[in-house]
Amino acid sequence: GGGGSGGGESPMSLLAREGEKELQAALQKVQADMESQGCSREEIGSQLASVRESHAAYMRQQRQMLQEREEVYKEAIAEGLTPEAAKARVQACAQWQQQMQRLQAKHQAA
């Protein structure tokens, strides 16, 4: 086995760092794609701004979901569940959240 490092990063800061990495990768890809298509600086700039905006909205959603999961976990522990059972409940909650997101995404696409 070999346990992980003690303490470590909080899920929130980990989420923020991963999100920042994703954002940078997305911005670079958009810029490269648009430059290769010969788009103007203005066009690229506005596209990058909208990528940032949608990413910020996505990160807000992720943070909210993370907070909700932490609440679910705390509640489960408070009810006397074992950490394993509490994690299982969080997993079930997370799956439900993802299903809801998919439904919302379908509505937005339509």
C-alpha cells in the first residue's frame, strides 16, 4: 500500500490548481487554433475572454459541488456512519450531481 503524504492540499486548493492548469491549456489551444485560421487579435481576444468566463462559471459549479459533498460527509459522520459508509454516500451524491449536470447540459444544447 504505502499511504499518501500527510495532510497535503485541501480539496479546494487542489481543485483551483487543476482548474488553472485546464484553463491555461484551453486558452493556449484556442489561441493557436485561431491564429492558424488567421483570426484577428480582437477576435482572439474576445474568444479568450469568453473561454475564461465559461471556465470561471464551471469552477464556481465545481466548488459548490465540492462544498455540498463535504457537507454530506460531515452529516453522515454526525449520524454515526463510519468514514467508509460516509464516503459511499458522498459517491452516490456525486453521481446524482453528475446526472443532474448532464440533464442540464442537454437542455442547454437543445
